[in-house]
Amino acid sequence: MNFKFGLILFVSLITLFFGLHKDLNKKIDKEIITTYNVETYSYNVITISQEVVKELTAKFDNNNLLKIHTKDELLGYAYIGKAPSKTDEFDYLVLFDKDLIIMKSKILIYREDYGGEIGSKRWLKQFIGKTLTDELVYGDNIAAISGATISVKSMTLAINKLLQSIKILHNKNII
């Protein structure tokens, strides 16, 4: 009896894990297609050496920075990251144009009961147009949201770190 229960639990967890991953990829795909206004695209994972990763303030692994293109042209870049909320973390996506200007930011998965308002298009649109030289300041050029202070500050910090890191990668001709 314990073996059957364990097997069912294992299969359920595997299905849940891969289902979430699949949904995340669908969300990213949808955002890329609509933001770049393309029907099809391809991407290459940008590999960053461990030596360079140590210089960066944003977190980079082997698959969260993508170069997005069609057959004929570079469309831009995508970064998939995680940022802390009050007791968990949330997944987000930032899409850059080929000149490394933010075209879109999107909260992909928010895991808290409170603070999910940072996922609103209205709040996230304030990141559009930000460049590698911009500095984002909570309460100044980034609006506060009552009840989502921790998540707003976290997303603001995450985007600042990302912009600083992308600037370093650009200066090193990695992107």
C-alpha cells in the first residue's frame, strides 16, 4: 500500500513540476510573439563565463538570457528572472529591443496572497523605455503600490540590477 501511494505521489509531483514549466514557457512564448509582433521566432541562449557572472549584480545561469531573432534579423533579448516577495519569490520576464531598451516587463508567476498588483500592466508599463543608463528609484520614478511595498521594492531593485548587468555584458561585447 505504501509503495502505491509513494508512486502516485511521485508521478503527481513530476506532472505538476513539468506542467508548471510548460505553462511558464507558454507565457514567455506569448509575450515574445506579441511584443515583437512576429508569428515565429527563434532564440539562442547567451552563455556567460563564470568569470563575467561574478561581476554582474543580476542572477544569470545557463538559460535565462536569450537572444531573440527571426531568420533575417535580431529582434532583441529576453531575461527570465526571480525576485523575492515577502515569504516567497516571483518569476518575471524583461524583453529588450536590439538597442537594449526595455520593451516589456511581465510578472510570470506570483506566489503570494498579497502584493500581486505588481503584475498589472499599468504598473509594469513604467519600465518600458528604460535604458542601460537609467536608475530606478522607488517612490520617485517608480510608483508605490499600497499593500505591495516589498514586491515593488524587490522588482525595482531587480530591474536596476538587470540594467547594470546588461550594461556590463554590452560593454564586454557579450550582447
